[in-house]
Amino acid sequence: MDKDVSAGSGITTVVGRLALGITLLAFGLGHTAVIDGVSAADTVSIAQYVGGIALFVAGLVALREGDSAGGTAFSVLGALWFTWAVSDGAAGNAAGLFLLLFALVALSLTLAGGDQLGQAMYGLFFVALLLMAIAEFAGNDGLTKVGGWFAVASGAVAWYAATAVLAHWPTVLPRRAAGRGVTATG
């Protein structure tokens, strides 16, 4: 295996990460209110079809191909995005609980390991969802916007991770020796 290519370099992983990236970018930007006239409610169609259905199908294909990590991540996230999209605008504590449970899934995916970009993507997504859950419980719009920016960052990492495989860009950070005079063996 080429050392510059992450474990998630199959085409199903690329499709899954593109779908997740697009969904996270839309979801995050909708919550930041940085684009005039675009709100979180405007991202529901993307969340339902791209984040929900396309991601779920990518997960099933990945599972069929024997990629249990990608298959689990994409199918569970697809189901959660679809559920969020059809929840008909739950707000307050109900939305906070859903986001908190969604955050726990993202935390599990972060802690499961995998490639560096995947861990960064899921880690940022976890922070976004946790901040948004706390914001819903507290009724704090400012915290929701901060969570939206973390979702945007997670979406950008997902998009880069997918595009990097297609464009043959670096997908892992280079390792450095621990200190002066230290040599790597292997």
C-alpha cells in the first residue's frame, strides 16, 4: 500500500466523504447565518437526499465491499441525517437531545481510529454537534453559530479528504523524528 494514501482511498469512501462534506458545508453554513437569506431550514433537502439517502447507500455499498469502518460510519450518519431532515423542525430540548446523540456517534467514529483526515473530520463534527446541542438546551444562538463553523470546518476536511484521493494530493501528514540525532528505522 502506498504510504501517502490513507486507508479510506476506495471510490465508495470518496463518494461517502463527498456526500458528507457537501452536507456538512450546507448544514454548517446554514447555522452560521453568514450567507444572507440562507438558514438551517434551507439545508433540509441536502441533508435528506445527499446526507441521508446518498450517504446511507454509500454505507451499504461499503459494507458489501468489506469496509466495515466506512460502511458503519456512512450508513449510520446517513440514517441520522435523514432522520434530522424529516424531523419537521424539532426545537429546544428535543433538538438538543437529538444533536447530543448524534454527537456521541461522531465521537465513536473519532475514537474508532482510521486515517488522520477521517479522525479530524469526525472530531470537528463531534465538537460542532456538541456545541449545537448545548446551544439548543441553553437557547444560545451565538453558540449555534460557533457550532456551525465547526461543521463547516468538518465539511471542508471531508471534501479535501475525498478530493485528495481523486487528485492524488497528500492524505497523511508527514512524520518527523522525535528529536535531533534520532533516526527512523523500519
